[in-house]
Amino acid sequence: MLYHVRMDVLLPIDMNADKVSELKATEKALSLKLQEQGKWRHIWRVAGQYSNFSIFDVDSNEELHDILMSLPLYPYMNVEVTPLLRHPSSVHDDDG
């Protein structure tokens, strides 16, 4: 199942800089692992914002939920999820 996910990160202004660095490093490591597994298919930065648009390819709503909840930055995110289906007019065989 494919999902379009927008993640907006809202870190507290007064958060300790070392804590921010630690969270970002841990988040990046998990993101890379999920991308290598094919679960986190694509990630794009939103210019000028601490946000991203991502495509996840997972087996269920529950798996996506568990992945998102496991992200170290999740407590500081606003997340918007849109389920995706292959369009019948698509000429691509690998977009489902």
C-alpha cells in the first residue's frame, strides 16, 4: 500500500542543541534503514520549511502507523497521511 505523507517538524525553540543533534542523527539513521528496506520509497524536502513529502510503501495502515510512531522526531511533528491507489491511466508498471 502506498501513502503520501507530509511531515512538518516543529522543534521547541529552547530545545537543547545537543538533544536536537541527537534526534536528527537518530532520525536520519532510521530513515536510511527504511529507505534501504523499500518501506520509505521517496522523500522530498519542502523548500524553506522544516518539512518533507514522502512516499511510504507498506503492507498496512498499522505498519505505517508503527513506522511513523517510531520516528524520533515524531513527538515534534504534524503529520498528514493520504492513501494512494494506482491510477488506471498510468503508463508505469512500477507505481503500485
